[in-house]
Amino acid sequence: MTEKTINLEINGRAYQSREGKTILEAAREAGIQIPTLCHSDALEDVGACRLCVVEITHDDWKGWKGLVTACLYPVEEGLEVTTDNAEVQRARKTVLDLLLARCPTSDVIRRLAAEYGVTQTSYKPSDLKTTCILCGLCVRVCEAKGASAIGTAGRGIQKRIAIPFKQPPPDCIGCASCAHICPTNTIKFEDKDGVRKIWGHTFEMVRCTACGQPIMPEVQMEFEAKRSGLSPEYFTICPDCSQAKTVETLGKAFDLESAETRSSS
Amino acid sequence: MEKTLFITPSRCTACRTCELACSFKHSVNGKPGIPRIRAFLLGEGKNQVITCFQCDDAACVRVCPVEALHRNEETGAIEVDGLRCIGCGLCSIACPFGHVRHTAQSEIAVKCDLCAGEPACAAFCPTKTLEYRP
């Protein structure tokens, strides 16, 4: 597979990337950081948070320049990218100002906004009492896991992350990937006494056959075994006990080996 | 794959220099990383060093939902793409040997990557328990 090399300019310096890469990927490869909230390398980008906006222009564009989301815009020959200037700063400030209006209580958003000099939103703060920025990472990771248990519902200001019919989603496997990936820690789950509570579900956890520590919900174990084609036994021992078992097994092999060496000498 | 990491446990003194070298080699933002190699004192003069076997048909690779684990064809090591990893922890549970770690300290999975062909553990091992050779 030979991908075409693309020559582009980022912040006035020449870089090389490959066809099909996004500006964000090219910039990160070059060691230039662009802030993001809704990006994960593992998932498809949707350009939801608009924080990664950069300015682009091209010699052939007769002076036209514009702001695009770096996570979605593919690199092209001769593209000139500016990742940080007054215009980009202004756009990011507006994005953070709006996010701060939606989620005035989110620590993550407040910290990020403060980095761009936004300490107080200039809009009317929302009374939704949410820290969800609707980036959709949870929905996308759920899809990637193969469960697709959660989704978005409603449009415009009504849009929200939702479970079908406000009931515990039947496809949820309790993996909590949605909670782990959430950039603002909005999705909560509780692990207590071998039981996981998430999205209105109460999942019994599989316990390590050696030490009894809870590992993952039983439903998830069945799901993962089926998806990966591995026996469910692969998911019944915790990493610490697996390691202890390896040390013990190899220790015995070592005993046998040294016994053989002694008997042969 | 020209070289392999050889372990000769009979030479090991469990001094744990390998763990230290590994931690430093994999430090993040100036903080030492989780060692991908572990040395254990088993008593009666027996010691054991364990690290990833880089299995052919690896359970960690098979369970990863986002293909964050892949083999480096040059070194033969299975590497974690830290930016792809979503921190679900499946690989560390599925590994039958406990070689993939996933702790609260690092959100992403960590495992031996043979330092992309220059394993620090072998370079620092004072007793040649660890050797990286053809």
C-alpha cells in the first residue's frame, strides 16, 4: 500500500504527511498540539466540539482563508495551516464561551476556558444543570465496542445523550467505556460489593477465581468471549493473579531444569 | 525480527535493575512509568523475571475492540498505540500471563514493547539474565 506523500505548511514550516490524513494527525506527527475535546484516535471523528479549529489557506486560493476543524479536514498538497493566531484564538474563545454557558459547573470546561482567558461566560448560563457537552464520544465508543446501547435524542437545544424509552438499555453490557471516555466525567457508574450500577442497570460482576476481586459484569464477559472468539475462562482471572500464576509455573519449570542439570553433572 | 529477548532465570539475583531501567525508559512527563518487566524473589536462591512473551496469536490483540494493539514487524513485539487505546482494560484481563498492565496510574494499557528494538532492561541487567541477541 503506497500512500501519496503530501507536502504542506504548518505555522510557516514545511512538513510531509500522507494522503488521507487529517490536519490534526499531520500536526500531532509534527509535534504541534491542537486542543480537542471530542477526538479519540480510536474512533471516527465528527467535529462536534469545534475546539480544534485552525486557519487554512493555499497559494491557489487567491488570498481566501478560512477556519476548519483540524480533526476532519484532510491534508492536501500545498495547504498552509495556522494552528494559533488571533482569528483562531477568537474562534476557540467563542466555542469555550458557549460551552461554559452550557456547562457552568464543569471543572474541565472551566479550566480549559480559563486557559483561553474566558473566566465568565458572556451568555446566559444554562439552567440544564449538566456537564455534558454533547461531544458524542460515549455513543461512538459504545458503537465501537459493538453494543450500541446509547444514542442521542432530540435536536437543537433539546439534543441529549439518551437511553431508549428512558429504560435501562437492553444492549448495555456494563463495560463503562462510555464513562471512562467522557471528557467531562458526566457519565457515572458505581462499583460496589461485586455489583456495577450504570444506566439504570445493576450488573453482577464476575469475580476472579483466585482472589475474588470483581473483574467485569457477567453480561460483558459473555459478550467479549463471543466477540473475540476466546473462551470465557480468559476473563475469569484478574491480571495480578495471572501474573502470580505465571511466576509460579515458571518457578516450577526452573526447579525441574535445575534438577536435570544436577542429575546430569 | 533479528533479535530475541532471552531470559536465563538461574543468573537472576532479583536486583530489579530491569524494572528500574524499564520505568525510566517508559517515563511519562518526567514521571517513571509502570515497569513492563518484573523480577520476583522466590526464596531458596530462586528468582524469576517475567515479561511479555509476544504471543503469535495473542489474546490481548484479539480482545481489543479498537485495534490499539498491533505487532511491530521489525521487532516482533506487540505494541500499544497509546492514542488509540480507550482504557477499557480488556487486554490486561484477557492476557493469561498477566503481562499487560492497566492500573489507575495510567489510563492506557502498558506492556513490553522491547523498547522498539533496544530493550533497556537487557542493557542494564548486571548478570546477563536478560540478553537481547539473535
